[in-house]
Amino acid sequence: MNQYDTAALRAQVLEEGFQESDAGPDVIVVNTCTVTRRADQEARQLVRRLHRESPGARIVVTGCYAQRAPEELRALAGVSAVLGAAEREDRTSVRRALDGFAVDVGPGRAARAFATPAPVHVGRSRALLKIQDGCDSFCTYCVVPYVRGRSRSLPTAEAVERARRLLEAGFAEIVLTGADLGSYGRDLGAVHALPRLVEAILALGGSHRVRLSSIEPHKVDPALVGMIGVERRLCRHLHLPLQSGSNRILASMRRGYMREEYASLLARVTARGPVGIGADVIVGFPGEEDADFEETRRFLEDAPITFLHVFRYSSRPGTASARLPGNASDGAARERSGILRAVGEAKARAFRGSLLGGTLPVVMEQGRGRIGPIAMADVYVPVELIGDPPSKRGILHVTVVGQEGSRLLGSTVGPPSARRGAPCGGPAPSRSASHQTVSAHGAIDGLTL
């Protein structure tokens, strides 16, 4: 989602009359993440490097780290302005920051409407559409509710209109994203808002598809489960953060479900065929003992999960878990992380192998591999095509004939469901006539989609 926020901010800055430049910029804008200590560290390192490379540029820092610790960032050499998460979406605040205004950060939990602008595209063939922001769950380890604020949703009619514009720009896949996607529509008083929005976007045409980004397992609408594997243009892919396979640790994290409920959801989702299932897992959470970790490892080995994101616990200031005793040692956390990463790699290989000989719907990505262009399958596995496809528009179908590293190899079959209009990469960004220049950067940690 930080990628979307960076693209939206970029669009705002260009509309203010700036031109993009990687050489000798007047202003550098850095969008930050703060979900881990590592994210904070990388943001500070980036700011210092940018200041060394462009000592005359004004550096504007915004995003979640800026919301959490504005004065910490303002103290860095070269930083002329710090913008909070809400202020990043306000044109007046952005303009003042670009002109060098020092610190503009409001209360993180203040009530506000969904205000993120819609960038025309985000520099890739699949388009992100942010429909929700904020979170009200307050998992004990998570800083997101404090820095992104209360859960709020883009009204359905506006979401559909933004999707329509993306389709007109030539995109074949729309990825719905949010900080807490499963809460979409609750603040609007809507029932079954997310599955209804998916249906409305799919109804805009017949040659595009919809993908869901990360969604909390206990917030997956049963109607969505019923659509996966039935509605052919809803990608067979869910990213369901698990965090732990130990019920004791899940309760301490205040996750709102037990592993048995998670397993039941996986069984329902995969009942109609292969589905790409991603999961996030935290190791070294305060109080996690060897027995808790073993429960997590065994659960993951048995579950139909196809890829894992493994994180070592990172204490965040102001969160409930920061006050809990019993942090695992760095050595133990590293060892556990390595074990689970190996489990994830083995499961990803097995899933790719299970797809050999089958046919998958794909949309084209940017770039080429050693053999041919890259596409993305609906089950969230990259496919390297053997030769150029007859068309790069719409949804193509490929027969999987082999593997190339972490990618599948495929050859196109049948006619693509092409759509009239621009190529799926979208239009080229416009440039303004201003003499001022800006360089945009996103300091983003390793969390999904």
C-alpha cells in the first residue's frame, strides 16, 4: 500500500507544477514506513544518503514514520519539512512542505474521511486501487492504528469510477488494497461491501480481473470465499496474515481468531482447486517459547499455504506488546526465522510443481527474463513466457511447461481476452512546464500485498 501512497503523492507534487528529476532536484520527497525498527533505520539511511548526494535539495519526509516520530526525522541533516500521514493527502499541507515548512503532523487517531487521491497509474502493468485506510483492530504488536488512524473507506461509487478510469487507461488487473481491507465499508454502514465492490468492478467489462491484497483471516466475507474458484476473473489468491500457529501467542497478540479457525478458512478457500495462499508470520514475539514455535512450524507444514513472509518481532513504541516480558534472543529469533523461511521456500516450490501441465490465466508484467517476457498468473506466481505473446493486452492463457527458478515457464494458448484501448502498462506520465524539480522516494519495509 505504501507504493500506492507514494504514487498518489507523486501525482500531487507534479500537479503543483514540479517536474521529476533524478539529477540536481530542488526538492526530494521521502515516503516512509514504520512497522519495524528496520523500516525506521532504512528511512534514516535513505535520507542521509540523499542529503549527501544532493546537499542543496530540500528534503520532505512523510508517511507513517513521520507520523510517529516527526521531530526525530526533522533533526536529520537536510530535512526541511515533515508531513504527517493525513497531511500528506492535503494539497495545502503538501504545498507548504514543498516550500520548506518545518513540521505539519496532526493527531494520528483524529477522525477524517478517506482522502487519498487516485494516481493514473503506479508504473506497472497491474494497477493498485486503494479503497480503505486506517485500522481499529489494535493487535498488540502493531503500530498501524496509531499512525494511519481510524478505519475509513472510499465510497463504493467512487471506487467503481476510479476502477473504470484505470480500465480505460488499459490495465487488465485491478488490485484492491487497504491497511485493513476486510473492514472495507464498515464505517459507511454497508453490508458485504467488499464482495459487492468486486462484483461491480468485474461488471465494468469482460476482459479484466480483480485481485485482493492482504486481508485479515477473521474479516474475510463468506461471500468472497464463495466467489473464489467460481468467478473466473476474481484471482485465485489470498494473502492471509497468520502471525503465529500457537493459540497462546495468537491470544497474546490479540489477533481475534485461533489457528483452528484459520485452518477452516483455508479448507473452504481451497475446496474448489488451487489457490495461491500467502501468510505473514512473526517469530520471537514476547513469551514465544520453543513449544509455541513448534506449533507454528507444524501448522505451516500441514497448511495449504503457498508462500510465506517471515518477520522477526520488532517492538514498536506505544504498542501493548512493547511492555510484555520474555523477548526471544536475537539468535533464537534468527534461527526460527531461517527454519520457517525454508518451510516457505519448500511449499512455494511444491505449489509451482503442482501447476505443471495445467493452464493459467495471466496478465503481462513489465520486464523480461532469460527466455521471454514476464506475466503474472491469477494464483500469484510469475510466469516467464516462451516467446512474445500475440498480444500484451487483456487476460492471456498459458500452458505451464516447466520452471525457471522461482518462475513458471509457459506458452500462450488460444486467443487472449483483449480489450480495445491502451496497452496494459498504462499511459506515460505527464510532465509540467515548471522549472522546479522533485525526486520522490519510498522507504518501504518488506510487508505484502
